Amino acid sequence: MQISALKLLMLDVDGVLTDGRIVSSSEGEPLKLFHVRDGLAIKLWQRAGGQVAVLTGRGGDVVTRRAAELGITLIRTNMSDKLQGFTELLSECGLAAKDVV
């Protein structure tokens, strides 16, 4: 398959958009460390016409805020059943699994 045939980049957060560490603030709020290069790659993908979705088993304001910063509107958080989230996102986008990486 050629990369030009792909339409949607679907990403988890922990260990994919972060370095895998979960740090807590002194108030117990989870903190996530995002890498600027991942954000740049996402923006380049979007400029090339690709869509981006976030599908994660966790959630929180930090995830939705980062997604908003990157212009990602397709997001499913707190998804313990990621297959369900995957199916929902495919349906929402009108895509088949072969269109997604």
C-alpha cells in the first residue's frame, strides 16, 4: 500500500505522543510530556490532507487540550474498549480500516 492511499492517522497518547511516563503534580493531577516533533509531524500530515484521530484508554484535560492545540477534533478518551473506539471513528469519518494507520 502506498502512503498516499492512507487517509487517517489514528494515535494512542501514552507511549505514542508521550515518552510513556505519567507524572503527577503535587495535587495528584496527572501530567503528560508531549514532544514538539510529534506535533510538527501531525501538522505536516494535516497540511498534506491527512486526518488525525486520538484514541486513548485514559483521558483528561491535558489530552483534550493538546489535541485542540494540534487541530485534532476526532478524539475518543477513556476508551477501555479500543476496538469500539476504532469502529466509531471509522464510521464517523466514513472510512474503512484499510484507510487508517
